[in-house]
Amino acid sequence: MGVTEPISAAIVLGTGLGSMADAVDGAIVAPYSDLPGFPQSKVSGHAGRLVIGLLEGQRVALLQGRSHYYESGDAAAMATPLATVAALGARNVLLTNSAGSLRNTWHPGTVVVISDHINYAGINPLIGDTSDKRFVSMTEAYDRRLRERLHKAAASVGLKPQEGVYIWFSGPSFETPAEVRMARLLGGDVVGMSTVPETILARRLGLRVAAISVITNFGAGIGGADPSHSETKDVALAGTIALRKLARAFIKMRDD
């Protein structure tokens, strides 16, 4: 790719959010298919490209699309992309996703800063790792200072995101109304099919993690909701404007 300068941060772009890559100046683009060890996503809304360039004066790497556990049964599918951005110098990674709301007051279009997660899928991407580094502390999986930075960045562009707990279901089928009710009882605020494996992998690599969900639908059974992938893509695309503003403001703020 001809990349010689280190990057300061990486951003993983979720379903329908890939257009954020258009904001990168002087972009160097490589399809995942050209990069050894990178996954080949087969989900619409995930382009599968590594984009490196300048965003708000900072050199960043955007992973335009992800591979999900439900595609291949491999929870560690994003291990090589995350290891690559770490090797390129990233200290922080910002994960983005489209998610279902478990709160009837958090409507589609709402932006949520993830404060913690529940791994309901029960799968761990570090299974098979034989080093002591597999015993990763998840006490502060979503870095407190980065969460504060996200809220400050949001305020600077006139946004007021919520903050809550993400609960991971394996997918690809959407959750049942009974599962949504259970997820609420367990303390979840949003539900989705990604992000948690990436957070675990990133922490294993020593990266600091921040994560944002864009609410694209209510969970099944909330207000008669019946989620679909087309709805997820459409609403995520509409939410890209707010997310792009927030991501740019976040990247612009340097580490303390």
C-alpha cells in the first residue's frame, strides 16, 4: 500500500456506515481481498476495504466493513485487521455499529456511546490463544477517558448521545420478543450482532476502545417492531451525518 507514516487511530465502520470513508483526505485504499488474513465479508452494507488517510489533520485507518461471527463461525475474524492497525501505530480504536434499541424512548437515529457489554453469545475470540495474554481484563473494556472524549466531541457539534450497555447476540436471525425482554432484564440498552469480539481482540492487543451504536430499529416486540436488515441499512445511512460529525470531532481531539 505504500504506507510509511504511523496512524493515530482506527475506526471500524458498521452496517450502512461505510460512507464515512468518503471524508478521508488523500486516501490510500486496499480491498480486504488484497490483504492476507483479512476477512471477506458477504454482508451487504460492508464494502470490505482498508482506507488510510487524513481526517481532521490526523492520520487514521478506517476498516470499511467487518466480518461477523455469524458469517463463518469464527469469532476472531477481525483479528488480522485489528492487529494490522495496531502495528501501524494506532493506540485507540473507535468501533461503530448499527443496533436495536431495548428502550422505548431511544428511537431510530439515536446515537449511543457504549459503556459496557454483555457477551450473551458466549463466544470468545481468544479461545485457542495459548499465551497468558488471553487472560484479558475487561473491567474497563470501553475506556473511560475515551468515553468522556466522545461526549465532549458530541457537545462540540451539538449532539447529545445516550450511554448504555450493548448486548451481543450471535445472529444472523434477529432476536425474538422474548429474548428482547430478557436482554432488558439483564441490563442491556442496545442489542446487536458485532463489536464485542472486536473489543476483546483490541484489548488483547493493548488498544484503547471506544464504541458507538446508531439505533436503527426497536428490538422485536417493542412498539410492534419487526426488525429487518433493509431497515438497518436505510436508517444507518441516514444516521451517518451525525456519526460523521461525532467521529471527526472525536479524532480532532488529541489524547491527554
